[in-house]
Amino acid sequence: MAHIRLNTHPSQGGQPAPPVVWGAHDPAIRGPVVGTVANPARRNAIGVHAGSYGIYRALAIAARELRADHRPDLTNTAPAEHIGPFGTWGDPNKIVSLDPWGHLVAEVFADKLAAGWDIRPTIAVTKARVQMPEIRDALLDGRLRPDNDILSSSGDVKVTKAAVEPVWWLPGIAERFGVKEADLRRVLFEQTGGMYTELVTRPDLELFLPPIGGSTIYFFGDVTQLGRAETRIACRLHDECNGSDVFGSDICTCRPYLAHGIEICIDMAQRGGVGVVIYNRKEGRALGEVTKFLVYNARKRQPGGDSAAEYFNRTECVAGVQDMRFQELMPDIFHWLGISRIDRFASMSNMKSDALRQQGVDIVEQVPIPDDLIPADAQVEMDAKKAAGYFSHRKPDAAELAQPKGRGLLE
């Protein structure tokens, strides 16, 4: 077996990794994020690029389908639209969970790439057209009208989209959650089964590329208007729900609310503003899909059937906690985009709105999902969330919370 060299000590020989001065306004001073493993001495980040997909890269190398020393050719991969830089990129208190320069590495770190450094983008920006039956329905109902630019008469929607991988600056992450950095590093190390020893042996490495999903952002309208005080913004901040978003499961409001948010964003773009849909990979409130389905079973099989009064309790009985999305990091995306005000926010979540306001993002109008878009089996969820503090024009009373709802598909 070939010798294995552990990356657990600062001194690895060779040319040291470029330093990272997180929050520096000048990218040359800030330095690049280097998370590739071919040369351990040239790393300044714990973990690897591509989040959980890094495991597939390892499998491809093990299966001899991919060379371990492969480096991507970044020719013609530059962002399809210009985003930033904004003043918030140079504030270490504003952005701690992504690299604001992540889509511009080929441009701002060209000298280091030419010198042989393996620096990879953590953000990519491209263009596309999307189609959804709900948008065609909105056209037929007259809620939207084609403009032959953003929205065609056939229902095609022109968008810009960005994919964002997480890059955690550990001192800032610890401060955001009000814990000591050493304690954060130790818990991350222990609760990942010791997967990343550098968390506890390399305090000199402040960056962590966590093995989790990132975010996809869909832009409607002129992206170059972002960051301007006069630009009106509509936004749907959406956490992943594969069952509803993709397969149309009616036990929650996720896809209907996503479609409603997209409609609001298209309307804002047609009025000269910008619509932004942020899709975060946090399946099942970041509890995972297996836990999510276990909770579904527990809710439907409990004595008396599914009810809003027991909605959060059943989740906590299975998972030990009601929610692990921790919206404290979510505002970083808005700071990356230069957004300090949302004129129409298509979300009822008090956790999301509170987190945004605490990070200095003003919300002018919060837009609840229309009642006629709530599926029958999702009324339990909606009543429970309203009672728990979600934004609503009317809170359900105790009798409504206790009333079993839904069609009991497990009966």
C-alpha cells in the first residue's frame, strides 16, 4: 500500500499555501481559497470542493475513471452575468459561509493560476430558460402577461442562475452562533466521526469546505441592477423539499409556495425590478429525507390522526429537535448580492425574516401563500406554523389546531 501522508500539521514542506485575510476588500490581499488535495502543502482550507459530491470524485479516482491530479480547464467558464463586488464583500461580519470571490477566481487570481496553483471556483453563474406548468396557468388566468423578453407567450421564463458552494470561515461561523471557535471545531470533528482531523489539529487553517449542499439562485430581470438602492427586489427564500418541489407531494405547501414566489419575482422583473429565488439544500428542515418520512408516518399514525397541535412535537420526538436549518447563515447570500432591502418577501417564516432583519436586511412587505394554493393535506402544517409565529393575517384558534385534517393515506 502506498504511503499515506496525513495533513495534520502545519509544516508539510514545499511552498506554503497563500494566506487568507478574510474580509479584505482587495482579493489580492484576501487570497484564494485552496481546497484541492493533490499537494497538501498548498492547501489553506479543510475539506474538499463540491461539498458532498467530493465523495463521488474520490470514487471516480478509486475506480480509475478520473486522474487524481486532474485540474479543470476554466477557459470560457467566466460568469454569464456580472455580480459584485459590493461593499459587504469586505465586511467579515456580513459574509462567513461563502466565498464572495468564488465566481471570479479565474479573473482575480489569474497570476496564481498561471504560477501553478490549483484554485477552483466555488460559485458559477450561467443563463437558462425555465418552464413550469404553474407559470402557464398564471398566463391563462391573466395574473401574468408575456412581454417577449422575460416571459414568453408559451410560458418560457428567461433567467440567470448561480450555484453556490459553502465556504465557512470558522472564526466568523463561531461568532455568528455565539460559541467559541475551539468548541465549534471540536464538535464538528466529533460529530462527523473524526472525518476532518484538521479541525482540531490545524488551528492555522480557518476555512472549512463542509460536506453539505449549497444554494442555487434564480434571477429574474436585469442582474446588474443588484446593489442599487433604487432597485426593487422580490424574493422567495426556499429550503429544499424534494417530495413537493419535484414530485408534487401535497402534504406541504413547498412547491405551491415556490411557484407563487416565482410568479411574484417575474412580476417584479417585468415592472423594472429584480426577482430572486434562493433555493437552499436543507431537505426536511436540514434533518434529512429519511427523518422527514419517519415524521410523516408518526404524524399520520398517532392517536386521533394528524393535527396541527402535535405537528412540531412529532418532529421533535423523532429528531430530537424541531428544526436544524439555523437561518443565522442564510443572510450571507443577500450580502453577496448587495441586497439590503426586500420589497416583496414571499415567505411566512418568522425565522427567516428575523434572521434577515438581524443582519440588516429590511423587509418591506411579507407575502403569505394564498389560501387557495394550500393543498388539503398541507393544512395541518400551515395551521401549526401560523400558531408557532409564522407571518399570517389570521392565527388559527385552539379548536382548529386540535382538529384532525388530511386524508390519512396510511390508514
